[in-house]
Amino acid sequence: MMLNEVIEVMHKMRRKHIKFLKLLVKLLGRYRYVPISVLSKNLSVKAYYIRKIADFLKGYRLIEIRHREYEGYGITMYGLDLLALRAISSFVDIGTIARRYDVGKEADIHLCYSSNGEPYIIKVYRLGRTSFKKVRSARPGYYETSGGWIRLNIKAASKEYSILQKLWGVGVSVPKPLMKAYHLILMEYVPGKELHKVKLTEPLVVYEKIVVELLRAYGAGVVHADLSEFNILVDAQSNEVWLIDWPQWLESDHGEAEKYLRKDIEQIMTFFNKKYRINIKDLWQIFNQKIHELISESRGGT
């Protein structure tokens, strides 16, 4: 089921259905599948009424029903999509949500518009398309959590949203975060394309800007920890850059922060070296020069 399919069933949901789905999310910290007795107590209704609501929601694949060991109910990613879209529907016209704009290992990107036609970006986390072992080995910021993939997606979105707010607030060039709903982040649209898809006329100018943003984030206590040509957006006309995809960020005092900072910059250097034949030594020289410039600026501001 895609987002547009979820949108189509939203008008069929009543208050009781939304309340049921929200309770399943609320109790994820204790149960992946919430026992029928717990639902009955929290909603103050009898078990047969719980089953009636559950059967309706299951018909639209919004929940799963468990019968092994005990009778329990768990929200699906489609159910979570519905809650998230409902939450942002007062901000954007969800009817304008286009098909997936981009698909990554961890999230889908959709383009949507407000009622007055202003574009926005929706990032929907989809952790679980690869095994947790693969995700955990590649993402030092992810830890196992009760609630399975559902809760892990919610936590990943929360982690990225909070750091986007911080980075935006200190002037790092990232898409402006506007709202978070469960596993979904709503952001301002930026007119860039992924670095590897753009033919740059001034590659050194763009490289310098990337370095400045990387170091500015580090100065704010943040390391991207997964930077590459796939999560840097560039406007080929203005050479403006934006750093995206921050769910795995590390604090600069983390034990592996310097290792990942070096990995980030070396990944970018390798890209510019291979695609634009710029000498690695020259790229390191620019990097070190920008460090000195930023240090001088910070001293001048004190």
C-alpha cells in the first residue's frame, strides 16, 4: 500500500478508529501486540467491541491481529502512515502528495503542496526493508528497541528532526524542518539535486561550500556520520548546497566522532577526485584552510 492508497481510506476512519490506532502506538513501549484485555480497559469498552473495530481496521491492512500465546493487536506501517498523514493534513494538502520522489535504504521521499501551491518535502521512514543487523552495523546511532520496526522508525524520525532543528538554528545549510508526525518529517522544499546527479561547472566552489557546512555542523557539536554524494543536494545554477539525511548523526564528543568525520570528508574528496580529477592533496589543503578560517572567525567573534 502506497501513501496515496492510505489517503484514499482516510475518509472512512471515524474517531473510534483513530483512537484505537493511537492507543496501539502509545503502548508500543510495552507491547508490540497489545492484549485485548489492555485495549478493553484503556478504551472502556467490551472485548467484542474491540474485535469489531479491529476487524474493520484489519480489512484495510492498518493493523495486524495476533492469536499465538494471547489475542493481541499491533499497528502496521500503513496504520502509522495514516496517523502521520492525518497529523499533517492541517498544514499541507495531502491530496497533492505525489508518487515517491526518491527511495532510499531507510526512507521514502514525497513531494507535496500547501493549499496555496507552495511545495514541501515529506520524508517517511521505512526502516525494516533491510535486516536490523545490517542497519545497526551501518548506523552507530541505532539501538534495538521494544516495539519492533514501528517504534524504531518513530525514534529515527525524532532523532533526525531534533538535529535538523538544531542545525537550522545555528545556520547550517539543511532543509528547514517544519513538523514531525510519528515516522514522518515535513520539510521546506529545496531546489537541489543529489551531488552525483549534477554536472558542476565550478566543482571547487561547491566542494568548499560542502566543507564549510560540514565544519559548521562540527562546530555545533554534530557529525553527520554518513555523508556522501548521495545525501548532498546542489543547485547547479547558484552552487548552493544542502546536507541531508541526518538520522545517524553523532555528537562531536562521541568516541567514534572523529573517525566518522574523517570518513565523511574522505568520501567527498574521493568523489571530487574521481569525477572532476581534482588532486586529493589540493582537497585536503582546502579542508585545512577552511578549518583555519573558521577558527579565525570564531576568535574574531569573541
